[in-house]
Amino acid sequence: MIDFQQTVRGWRLKKLRRDRRELAMRPRLGQETSFRPLCVLGIALWLGLIIGLAELVLTRVQKPLTDPSPGLFRMNRHIMWTIPTVNLVVFGFCGLVAALMLRARPRLGVRVAVGPLVFLATLTLLLSCRWLHVLACLVLAFLFAFRLTRRIESGLPAFRRLVRRTLPAMAGLVAAVIGLSLGGQIPGVRQAAAPTPAVSAGGQDAPGPNVLLVVLDTVRADHLSLHGYRRDTSPNLSRLARRGITFKQARSTAPWTLPSHASMMTGRWPHELSTGINHPLDGTHETLAEYLAANGYATAGFVGNATYCGIETGLGRGFAHFEDHELSVADILWTSALGQRILLQGMFRPERRTGGTPNDYHRKDAAQIRRDMLAWVEGQKGRPFFAFLNLYDAHDPYMPPTGFDRHFGLRPRSAADMSILERWFIHDKKKLTPEEIQSVLDAYDDGIAYLDEQLGELVDDLDWLGLLASTLVIVTADHGEHLGEHQLYGHASSLYDAEIHVPLLILLPDEAHAGQVVTAQVSLRDLAATVADVTGLGGSPFPGRSLARHWAADASPQPEPSLSEVDAPVMSAPNQGRSPVFRGPMKAVAAGKHVYVRNGDGQEELFDVEADPMQSRNLAGLPQVQSILDQIRTDLDRLLQAEAPVGPRSRQD
């Protein structure tokens, strides 16, 4: 009985002390006349500034922790200003709402006014840890915010003084970060774009023709009607071929974007370059853009594949103007953890995308890139230019933009149809029906047809502007795409022709050699040397040989072997676990009608691509081809003796 009375007495004492604390606080709260709408708005802005900087630091710090290899962030390069800006705007808006609520209902108090802001701040920091599930972030944010709000409520005067004293300094710091980062890049990534001189070394504008390099990302040659495909996927390319030179057997140097583009821009084989899964192109070798800029050309790049073609990859080096990441409202929001994991979730569900939209995966469509490039060209006012375009609409997910109505097969209409395209990369292909696989193939052809349509409009626009006759136009692809051949899907998985055989069409100024067809096998590595030759600028720094040897009047070039390489797996989707590249670095040599593949485990393959274009019969074990094998092995060893890369090569276990 005595113990019970003591317990009751203790409860009463605690309640009395709590009531005294609350009574003691009331006059102080009454004296804090500035705590009302203006105070809440100030707290919101203060939290937005702090959380913006904290998220930026977390994003930067987590990179080496989650991915120890230096180099590519594979993020929007504007995050240095977009992350603080998004947080400031979101917290400012929430603070404004809270301030209006307090103005209408002054008795709401600290918990109702400040509590949601503290919850939002805590949630944003937790969401920045991408390895935490969203539900876990919400629960933890609620628990932390509940405790923090009570602490703020009990020490409100001190908290207000802290906000008032530090708000100007925080605003100045964030303004400095945003100001310094505008037009800059993610810290820790080598500066990609170099300043370009306005005139050539001789002091005059460049005398050569304009240069336009168009790379159709992920377009394989045998899915173009230009190359005999059963569907009319490329009528505009076929029309352009009658005005230019078509190369029937062009070969990429790599089965994925970055090393292939780097090889085109430098004239180097992939093993000579620093490019890798997590390594950008370094400044060891001069790029085509640097060479043309030094000779008086205006230079600009417009890319759809911002991940492996953006400025942080080093491919932007030498371009005075370079457009990669989109800066729409959705893309700016997507750079922040709060925007990506909460605000934009559900906005792009498959059922809302039955026509496909270019912003679904935050990539610019070919129509926008075409408009941006033409606007830039018109601003050059007659100065010779080099424009590089990377068009991304044939890359997965295979969804042409809204408004493109030309479809092969059935147009995807339902959420289930769109889900197959949306999740194609991670789908287990063995679980899909033949009809579903066919729908994806149809969609891939749709993407190629859309690119062809935009390419036709681009050429017509240049013709209408009076520029086509004085422009060297090169249309090619960086690599192809497996669509079930060898039971493979996607790219960066092998060195078979589905990934390496690409289109190449060259339109010379004044349509010289119009309609010519080159059947000899050539490498995209020679494009840089070709541009230097056709422009007539001299002093070419690029290895390789100009492709002009194939269209000259007395053309009888000796066949030259071409090299293709892939060092490490780039993708880790479920269906890629058995890809040949997972057995180790691969090398391939094309020599005449034969293609030789050396796998990472030492296994050799030899195909006669004239008799067996699908590469279904490995001839390497036949006695009658041993002399051919010996010669190709010699060719491979010679090609690999080129200088080694200076930086560390990338590997993915």
C-alpha cells in the first residue's frame, strides 16, 4: 500500500513539474511575437539551405563508398546547383503554406507549423542514402522528426536565434556554390570542354567544308532497309545513299557507347584509350573537335545519351558548345533524392505512357536535338562548323516519342504492353512469350524508323538553308543490338556482328561520288582521319587511314583487318549472366569475309560472314581454315601492339 501511494505521489510530482514547465513557457511564447508566419518561413528557408548542401555532400561522399572506381558519376552534371535549388524551392513552398496556415489559425503552434518541415528535412537526408528503402526512410523520418520537434519546441528562443544569426551566412554559401557551379561540372571529374579558338593558326576562318557527324545510338546495320532488311525502316537513309557513299561492311571498334565514340573521335583503338565502365576519356590523345577547333571551326555537340556520351565522359573535349543533360522541370527535380524518390514517383506509370514520351527516361528525342542543332548552326552566320549529334531513340526502352504514328506490328496500347518495353532490360527473356519478344523487336524497328524520319528532315533543313552542298555528312552508329541471336539481348555482351556491324553513309560536299557503294570491310576508327583528309586542313594527328581510298577514281585499296574489343561486362541484367564477355576480355578481327573472335577464356571462333551472316557455324576447328586462323592471329597480335592506355583500365567483377 505504501509503495502504491509513493508511485502515485511520484506521478503527481512529474505532472506538476511538466505543468510548471508549460506555464513557464507560455509567457515566453507570447513574447515571441515574430514567431508566426514570417518566423516559420525563415525556418523553412534555413532548413532548405542546410538540407540542400547536406544532400549535395552526401551525394558526393557516397560515390567512392558505393563505387570505389574514380571517374563517371553517370548523373546530371548540373547537380551542384540543381540539388540546392530544388531543396530551397520545396522547403520555401512548404514554409509558405505553413505561414499561411498560421496566419489563418494563429493557435496551431510550433508542432503543427514546424513539425512537418523537420519531417521533410529528415526524410530528404534519409532518401539521399539510396540504399535505404523509401518506406524505411518514411518511418525513420517520422520518429526522428517527432523527437526533434519536441526539442525545438522546448528551446524555441535559442533555435530562433540560431536561425536568425546563421540564415544570411547559409544563403551566401549556397549562392556561392550555385554561382560557381553554373556552367561547370561535378567535382572530381576531369573538365571535358576546352576553349576553342575563333580562327585557324593562319589567322583566317577554316577554309574546309562544314562537318556533320550523326551517330545513331544502338542501330545495327541489318535492321535497315538500306542494307536489305525486309521492313522499310530507313527510306530516308536510302534516299540519302543515292546522294552519297554507302559502306556495306562498316565495323564498330566496341559494342558499347563510350569506347566506340572515343575511338571515332580520336582514331585510336579502345585498348589505347582510358575509357571504361567508370573511366572517362582522358586528355592524352587529341580529339576531332579539338583538331577542327584549332583550325578555325565552330564546334558543338548535341547528345541524347547523356550517361555515356555526356560531357563528363570526356567526349565533350574540344566542343565550344555542348548540350547533354536536359534541364526541364522534371529533369531538375530528378536530380534530387526527394524529387526522384517521392515527388516524381508514379508520374510516368506505364498506363500513362501508351504512346511513349521522351521524358519517361529523361532523354531528349531526335526532334529536339535536330532543332537545337539547327538553331546553333544558324547562329554561326557562315562560319565553318563541326556538329556532332548522338541520337538515342533506338536504345532501350524502345519507345518512340509521342506523335510518331508509324508502327511495325501492333502498336503498344495497354499498361502490360508498355511494361514489357519499360522493364525490358531487367526482364528474364526466357519467361516471355514469342509474341512478347516480337512486340519488342517491332518497337526497336519503330525507333529506327523514327530516327530515319528525323534524319531525313535534318538533311532537308540543311538543304533548305543552303548548307548541304558545302557540308561533309557522316551517318553511322556506335554499335548494334542483340535481339535473340546466340540467345543474347541488348549490347556490350559480345563481339558478334549483331553488335559490331553498323551502318556508315558519307555524303561528300557537292554530292561527289554520289551513289557509290563500298563493299570492302572498314573500321569506324578511320573516321577522324577521313574528316582531316576531306577538309584538307593538313597536319592530321590521327592514326588510321582516310576512307577516301575507297572512293577515289583509281581506288584499289588493300584489305585491312579491323579490330573490335570489349574488356568488361557493362550490364548485369538477369539475361546477361551467361554473355561471352563474362568469361573475360574479348577481341575480334574482321579480315575480308572472315570474322575471328577470341574469348576471354581462350576459346576461338571463326565465321564466314558471307556464307553465314548470322554467325551460327564456328569454323575454328576445321583443318582447312588453319592457315586463315594463323594469319588472323598474326593480325590481332599486330593490332594489339599499339600503345597501351596511360590510365588504369576498368574492370567489373
